[in-house]
Amino acid sequence: MPLNAPKTVLEAALGNGMVRKFRDFALVVLDGEGALCVPADIWLPAASWAHGRAPSGNRVRDRQQLLGRLEVLVTRRGTAVVSTSGAPLRLARLREQMKREGLDIGEWNFPAAAVLDAALPPLPSPPARPAATEPVDPDPDPDPPPA
């Protein structure tokens, strides 16, 4: 029996990989098999679930159990164990969050930009300005000139 046997499904699924948590998402690097980004509200419950379960002894099965609980995720190019999934709106929000954190979006398997841009709600337009009026005379002459 190996000395460093995984004690949870999360440890078994990650192997020697790592999880890097950002403000709104988690970047999960799978040992030798690619990487994926998951919104924090999806990752935290799945990781908590996996942390409380005993591993099966089969790393592939444990990884598939963990990945099956992730409803929204985007994969980095070259990742073969899972593919990008989720509603376009959630993926568009994830893309914007990743851009804000400085990740290169070109490395990730997002759907076409037109699809994601169409999924985002339009930006609110600035409030309408009142129409230009004639300048007001600061010292109006109350008496008309004598005729």
C-alpha cells in the first residue's frame, strides 16, 4: 500500500494536481490531464462533497464522480477528460470573471464569442439628458425700454 494514499475523493481526483481559487471561480489543474475553470458557487459544494467521501481506489472513477457534479465549467485546450459545459449565460459570466483576473481567454474552449455576447444582458444605457434649452438671462430687465 502506498504511503501517500488519498484519503478523500477530492485528493484522489486531483492526484498531484492543484486548485487555485480566485474571487469568483476556481482553476483546477488535473495531474497531467489538463485544466478547467469552474464558478465558485459550483466548485465549493462539489469540493465539499468530494472531501467528505472515501475514495474508491480507482482514480479515474473518483475523478469522473467529481467532474459529474460540476454543471458549469470551461476546459483549457488539450483537456480530454471532460469538455466545456453549461448554459451560455453562465459561461459568458465566467469568461468575464476570468478576463478581470487576467487569464488569457484564448487558451480556453469557450463557445463562439457571438454566442456568449448574445447571452449577456445588454449594458444599461446612460440616463437621458434633458434637451438643450435656450440660455437663461441672469439679469432679466423687468421694465421694457420706453418707446
